[in-house]
Amino acid sequence: MSCLRNFVLVILCPALTLASFGDPCDVITSSDLAGSDGQVINVTFPKDCLFGAFNWNYPKGSILLTHSAADKIFKLCIEEGWTVEISRVQEVKNGHYKTLPLPTKDKPTCTDSTNGKATLLVSAPEGQRYMTMFNYRIVLQSKRGNKHLPH
């Protein structure tokens, strides 16, 4: 009986806890279904996270993705995930919007940081969807190129 109790405490409880709460770098958000197509959800990625999944339930309007890291040069990227259903990605810099290519399996969509901040505006497709999921990645840079490419 003691062996079974130890198995539950040591193996099963931590596994169920991780399954319940997931990765702290993963982000989940939902659109307001009663809201307008012009709604914007602001999301700031956790400072200690370099990679995670982004789950957007009932995508409608847009999400404004931001990462800040003072005194660092980096790229904010979104990558194809389980189901990427987005219509547009725009880089936001100094109040200006520039449309970027949509992410594909082989090529993420990235923007360079400016003064320690990077922002992407991601727009939902026309028509209601159940969810969209993509990955985000923060790629730290040095003056000579990529410094760290997290997996």
C-alpha cells in the first residue's frame, strides 16, 4: 500500500498538475464574441519566456503581441503551429504598420526589436473560427547575428 501511495504522490500528482496548468510560457486568450470585428486584444509575452504556444479561442478582430526586453536586441517571431488561421500579420513600429508575409511551415514571420520592444498585430480571418494556434519565439541577437535560437 505504501508503494502505491508513493507512486501517486511522486509520479501521478506532478503529471496531473502539469497537464492541468501547462507550460507557463504558453498563452491562451479568447475574443469577445459579442464584440466588434475591430476589437484588439493586447498580449505581452512573459519576460522569461523565449518560446511558447499561442492559443486564440474564437478568433475575432486582432491581437497585439508585444515583447519587451530592455537593453537587448531580439526578433519577435510567430511560427506555424497546429492550426494557423490568421488573415494578416503587421509589424508595428513607431505608430507605423507594415504588412508581413504569413508564417509558413518553413519560414516564420518576424520583426526586429527597436529600443528593447517588438510588436506584431495579428488579424483573425473573416468568418467565425473555433480556434487558431501558432507558436511564438523570441530570438536574441548579437551585433554579429543570432545569439540564441531556443528549441
